Amino acid sequence: MQETIPTTAPPTISTTTAPLPAFGSGGAPTCTPEELLKRFGLDAFRPGQREVVQAALEGRDSLVVMPTGGGKSLCYQLPALASDGDPTRPLVVVVSPLIALMADQWRRLKDVGVNATMLASGMEEGHNSQALRDIEGGVTQLVLAAPERFGSGAFREALAQRRVKLFVVDEAHCVTEWGHDFRPDYLRLGEAIASLGRPAVMAATATATPRVATEIAARLGLREWVSVRSGFVRPNLTFDVVSVEGKGAIARKRAALLHVLGDPDSRPAIVYCGTRKDTDEVSALIAERGIPTVAYHAGMDPRIRRDSQAAFMDGRAEVVVATNAFGMGVDKADVRTVAHWALPTSLEAYYQEAGRGGRDGRQARALLLASRMDLGRLIRFINERATNVEDVKGYVAGLRRRGLDGVVGIGRGQLSDRERVLL
């Protein structure tokens, strides 16, 4: 089931079948969405949130499309509280694409009394082992994990000891090749859901065209799902486009960016660049003006990258200059400016990245520094991502040449993103 809702329409919910067994141990929801909301210290739901929470409590699948900053995370955090007092301690499993996103949510959940844990690389020694014991022992109400974690037999065995009642796929557009952040490891989730006894599934994303939504539902096997779209209008965001062409275009881009960031009211700010080289150069340019600035891209040492993010999140740095490796799901509410040094890879990607401004509801600005010189990079990027039957055949032939008795060993981290797609 799918519905198309105008972006200006109020939140809409569709249901066509009787509810599945409820979240609690009985046959009906053990508490109302409003009761759970009060336990979080909040007074009112944002548009669409109550409908999603109610669907989760009733054991219904859902496809949730809410703008960045619209409150998707609350929709699956509240149901975790519904397990209090239930001797079977049902578990909520949340799949998130980035460690930074999980860490932010983990801290917030602990602050409001949800017994949550996360499993990720780079944690303190012994953390992941203890997290597995907490899951198996019924201590944990909600677990956050990256999609790659489902390749771990120990993790899946720990989950098998629990009654998983809600399986959440955050940033669900990562499951589809039509999405702008396709992650091959998301393709493992459909099988993982089935292995856990097919709990209710919640797929959440900020950007999903009808085509993307249809593929999300198919990949995850959603059944008679509840569809909630809360609209995309963000009245507190101002979108500005500055076109820079011809001789001196780079100098004008620099001047425009520094003019905006020079105003303290325009900070904190995120500046997105299309390449790692631009990221380093632009961050140095801003820092030269005395503005505390950090860089963030996938080519940096992981520890330095984490330090950069922490500095921006806690306010020690007022500007982060980054590739699109930064920010998916990172929740810093007071970002006043999101600037793009170069054209983003798609309209969907631009809206999601720009939407990281003004999550506190106050006025914020999205600034796009547009230039035709960016088109060559975008075309090259699109061509590199293109995959056809001949590409797959060629890759398989290469594996066969390398194989010994039909077996090829590939170490952890040795495959590029493109190779993982082909595989």
C-alpha cells in the first residue's frame, strides 16, 4: 500500500487491516502515545508523530517520511518505553547508518531513562561485549546498530534471545539504489528482519520520492503498512542561490561565503564541499578569519574526524567544513547556516543537507554557491556510480581469476563501495 500526499497537506495516516499483536504482552497497547510523551517530558506531538507511535504500539508496519528536524527519532524512542513492566521485555532494534548519529541518540535516550545501548566500531574496550550481554539478559530496551553489524553472528545470536517487537530502519532511503545515499549493507536487513520472527517494521526517512518509497517497501517486505508523510515545508528556512561564473568565480565564491559567515548570527554553520581537497582549503580559509573551524571528510584519520565532530557539536568550533560524509542524522539544533560550496549530487541530497539548519525552529539560511564548473564533477560522479550487466560480469570474471578452487578471500574493509555494489 502506498499513498501520494501533497507536500502542503496535513499529516495523513492510512490503515486497511486489523492490528497485529500489540507491543506489550497483552492484546492491546499497554499505554497511549500521550502517556509515553509525558514520560519524555514533552507536552505535544509534532505533525505525524502520534500516528507513527500508535502504529508501532499496535504492531503495524509503517513508512515514515518526515523532513529533517521533523522528529522521526521520537517515533521509535517512545515505543521502547512501552516495555516497562512487561516481564518479557520486548526489544526495539534501530538500524542507523552512522556512528555519530547513534552516539547522539544513545546519549539522549539515557538522559530520559531509556535503557539503551549501541554497538559500533571504535567503542571503548569491552563495550560491545557488555552490550551483547545486556541484550541477551533482557536489560536493554533499545539497541542501536549499524547495518554492517548484522554480518556478526554474535550480534544476531544475541538478538535471537529476545522478543524483538519493533525493527526500525532509520535513513531508509539507504536501502534503495534510487536513493541518494545507497548503502549496500542495507540490503542485508530484509533477511535479518525475517530471521527475528518478522517483527513490526518502521522505515523512516526525510526524503523519499514515490519511486524510492516503493523500493523501500519492497526491499524491507513491508506488509499493509501505515504511510505517514508530514510535508516538507520548513517556513523557518530561507533558501538563497548565488550564481558565480566566469573569470574570478572562485574569488567571488570565497567573498560571498566569508561575508555570510562573518556575521556571528550566521553561526554555527555547516559548509558542504564536493571534494576532500576543497574541504581542507575552505576550512583553512575560514579559520584564517579567526572563526573556530574544523574539517570533516572520509579521508581523515577516524580519531581526528570524531574530534572534529565533537568540537562542532559541543560549540568549541563554530563552523564545520565537510563532504557529505558529515551529517546524516546528526542532530545539532542551533545550526543557523548551511552553505554549499559546490552543487550537491541531487535535489534530494540538497534538501536533506540544507534541512540540518534551524532544527530548533528559529530562522536559518541555506546558501548555495552555484557554478557551471561543478557540472563536470557531478557527471563524473554519476558515471562512476553507474552499474550495468557488463560491469557485474566483468567483476565476477575477475573474482574467478583470483579464486582458488572457486573460493576468493576478501578481508574486512578491502572492498570499495562500488565493488560492494557489484558483489
